[in-house]
Amino acid sequence: TLTFVGQVPQGALTYNIPAGLSTLANQVPVSTNFPGSTVGNDGDLMYVWNSASHGWSATIWSYFGGVGWDNGGGAGNSVNGPVLNPADGVFYANSGAAIPFTQNFTVQ
């Protein structure tokens, strides 16, 4: 049994995605679509690790301004981005200016 002790950040959590290639992960330990449909520059890409196959997912997430994220999955595709579980992260290729954004989180 593993027991983790600590504090989970709450309230307005600030992020900043710099121009170019960087890493991105959620600051809180929840499984959720990330970073959201309004976060991105047109043409941005996210590369997601596939833990089941121990390699990079063949699906690359692309951002289309005004629409959201697309992974080529067709109907039911999430415009909010990939589901990131606790400790998951992505490589984010930002094709434009830095993207500052805020997400609100409250422990339930």
C-alpha cells in the first residue's frame, strides 16, 4: 500500500505555455480532459504517451482556433483535449505566442 501525503493546490491555478516545444501537465491529481477547448493557438500540437504500448500515441492532437482540439477520432472526439490522468503529461508544440491561462479547482 502506498500512501501519499500533501496538499492539493486549489483556487485559480495559473499556467503558461511558452512558444515552441515544452512539456505540459495538470497541476492537480485528477483525470480530466486537458487543457480545455479554449486553450491553444491555431496549429498547436500535443504528443501523448501511451502507457499501454509503452510508446508515443500514433494520434497527435491538433488545435483549431474557435473549435478546439481534434485527434482525428471522428464523432465523439473531445474538443477539450486528451484525458490526462494523475502524473500524465504531454509534449506541447506551441506554434504561436505564449499562452497564459487559468483553471479553477476545488477539492470536493
